[in-house]
Amino acid sequence: MKAVHFLHKSLIAPYNPISVNLIGAGGTGSNMLMALGKLNFTLIALGAPGLQVTLYDDDIVTEPTVGRQIFAECELGLPKAVALINRVNRFWGLNWKAVTEKFTNENLMFLPNDGKASITISCVDNVGARFSIAEALKSFAKVSEHDRDKPLYWMDLGNSQYTGQAVLGTIGSLAQPKSEQYETRPVLPIVTDEFREALLQADTGDDTPSCSTAEALQKQDLFTNPTLANLGGELLWLLLHEKVLQVRGFFMNIRDFKTTPIKIV
């Protein structure tokens, strides 16, 4: 039998918009926010309440981010999160929120709703931030099942110049329905557990901002970030629309035009 994961019951037919924390508003995060806007519009068109997104980023718009990321020259100097959320809210008529603070385990008490959301999406550029997010999410494992914003899923997206990956995991074990057709998996491993050693080996410790668009393109090719974000959006769309997954992530290589799924086993 095929191994699958069914969407948690609280998100199958919610009465309120599904809370989403998007962490990072850079190359991948800015494109992911646009994908979430499309996803929200489509869910509402299909009769669902949609999404309520909070975007976290403490950085500002600089010249190397204009054009390559989804920012314009008139937004130079503005907080990235504010610039993006203002634009999305005006375009789609939403009330999504921007937080100009880092999402870390140390400052959860100062964040909206103590940092809780049903779905967390991280688009960060260093390993330390991922482990801090993981620590925060694991601290929510004992949140009551009756909490509307109980953290349930974490999708992490990361990339190098031409390659990228997305890994969707569960925050603890999520009860699954009985099935005679499939083998259900209540636990999907999060990225920092499954790929811990690979992350630590890949950590160069270089978070130096790029000084120009040309230098930035040496770190991420022009279409690596939007491709990664759109594929991540497709994974989230399948989870929320089809309610069941056979794939929990993917690896991609934009230079070779290849995508390899991470199947649920």
C-alpha cells in the first residue's frame, strides 16, 4: 500500500482563515508571499475561508534586492515585510500582517499570538535560523488541540545558486484517519531532524549582504528563488486542496531542469 499523510482534521473544513507564519522576505520569501496570495484567492473562490498570513523579516530593501527580489526602487529603505504586506493587502484586499522582528525561540513572547500559527513556512538563508525556528516549533508541541492556531506543519525552503529544496514536516504526531487503501503516516520529519548533519556541514557562516545585483546573482541565479517558491506553493496547494499527500517535499536543479520528489515512505 502507498504511504500517505492526510491533512489534519482541523484544517479540512475550517471556520476561520488558516493562520500562516511566513519567515523571511528575501528572494524566496517575497515570491512565496505572492504564491500565498494566489492560493488564498483560489481557496476563497472554492468556498474556503482562505489564509491569514503574518510575514516576519527584520531587513530593509536595498539596491541589490530591487528587481531580483520583488521590490521596486521607490521601496528602498523600507522594511521588507512592510513593503510586501502593504502591496499584497492593497492588491488582494487583505488584512495580512507584517512583523519587523526576527522569528526566534528567544523572542516568542513578544511576537503576535506568541508566534503560533497552524502552518509555518521558512525562507531563511542560514542554518542557525532554521534550528532556532525548530526549537520554537517544538516548544509548541504541547499546545492544546483546541487552540485554533496550534502549530501543525512546517515547510522549510532553502537554496544555493542553482539548486533548492523544500521539506514539509509535522509538529509532532498528527492523528490520521483509518484507511484500508493507504498506510497513513502521522509524523513527517522536519528538516532539522532529518537533514541535521547535512545542514551543519553546509553552514558556511557567511551572511554578508550582497553589494550589487551582479554579486547577488552569484549566490542565487535569477529564477532559482521564484521557481522554488512556486513549487513550494504547489506542495501547500496539494495539502490544503487535495487533503492528502504522497510527497512531502522535493529537490530541484534549475540549471538541469530537474525536480526530484521526496516521497512519504
